[in-house]
Amino acid sequence: MNKKKKDRFLEILLVISALFLGVLVVILVYRGRTETIISGPDNKSTEDRIIAGSYPMPSEIIDSDITTYFAYTEIPDIIFNKMKGVSYGEDAPVAREDLRYMTVLYWGTDGTAHKGELIVNKAIAQDTAEIFFELYRASYPIESIKLIDEYGGSDEVSMAKNNTSCFNARKMTGSDTWSLHAYGLAIDINPLYNPYVGTDGTILPVTATQYADRNNSFVMKIDEQDYAYRTFAKHGFTWGGSWATVKDYQHFEKETG
């Protein structure tokens, strides 16, 4: 190949390469503008990988996304089979058909998005969807949202893992009366940092002693200035941290009559 032809060939090659790179840049920029996504870390459990994926960032999520990412349905058989004998015993005070299976997005304490699962009463399902939509849009940090069945139905273990949850057919702490959790009408948020404190000094979870003194400042602390408190209150929920004797700083409930 003579020098002239060789130079011409190199020019054509450079033009083709430039065009290819230009197209690639346009595709990446367009995708970044129209489909901004975030993914969770690689060190998730197998189950996390099954339900996790790529989701709109809090700054990108729009009102219509609520029906996609904060959806609820009647409890599927595969989920209810996991609940039977764990969070849902034979003596559960609420019927399956009065409960809803819900998936939500939440902004993890690791700075990425995750998909969580909740079982809630159908009477508060729409409120709950709107609340978690607002929390996500505000990048409110939540460490974990898993069904209590992932912890064998143990409230103590779930709280110690700082897991946010709702339904569990159990009695109130120190009582034979059904908790509102047993009806799917109460939600506990970041419970490790917002413990239950009894009148006898009982602190639950037991690993949360350092967070029982609410005069201290720390991450994920719920008080009346907290965004979660204000969001739940706006939707008609009451907060266990405002109770006169027992304090349940993680707890939001809504009685529906």
C-alpha cells in the first residue's frame, strides 16, 4: 500500500472511530438523563438480590411512580405460606383478606436504594404507600425493611437488626392484649435507634441502651422535629414517643375504628 492510500485509510479509520465514540456518548448521556438509576452494593444476600434492582433516585422519582414502586396487593400465596406459623398464627386476630402485601423503595443507610416488603392492614395501605414515597423522595435513611418472618417472627431480633416492619400477630409487651401490630396497624421505624422504654426501665431491643436517653443526638433519632414523625402525623398516625408513661420511640400507629 503506498503512502497516499495508507494515509487515506487512516483518515477513514479515524472518522469511523470518532463517529462510533460520538454515538456512544450520545446514548450514555441520553440514558443518564432519562433513566437515572442506582443499584445496591454487591454484598447482598441472595434474597436481597432477588427483590432488589435499579430504581429512580429520590431526586428523580415522580408522583406517578407511587403505583409502581410503592404498590400493594392481596397477600400472594408464596408470601402467606412464609407467614403461616410465624407472624401469622392460627389465633391471629385479623383475617388474611384484611391485610395487604406491600413493596416500597427506601433510601438505605449505605446511601443506595433498596426495595423493602411490608404487610399492612388494608385500611392503612394507601397512607403507608404515600408515607414511604415521601420518605424516599426526601432520602430519609432507613437501614432495613423486611418482613418479620425473615427473623423467625422475633420482634427482638428484628429490632436488634434495626429492621423497619409492620405486621406481626403478637401481644403487647408485658400484656395479654393484642398489639396493633397484630392487626397491621402499627409500623416501627429504625427500632434500634428508637427503642421501647418501659416504666420499669425495660429497654427493647436490649442492645439499644445507649439510644434510650433522648437528650443525646445521634443518627436516625426520631423526635417531633424528625421528618418521619411529621410525615406520619400528617397522615393521622400517633407516635409512641409521645405516650405519657411507656415510650415507644420507633412506633407509629393508626386506629381506624
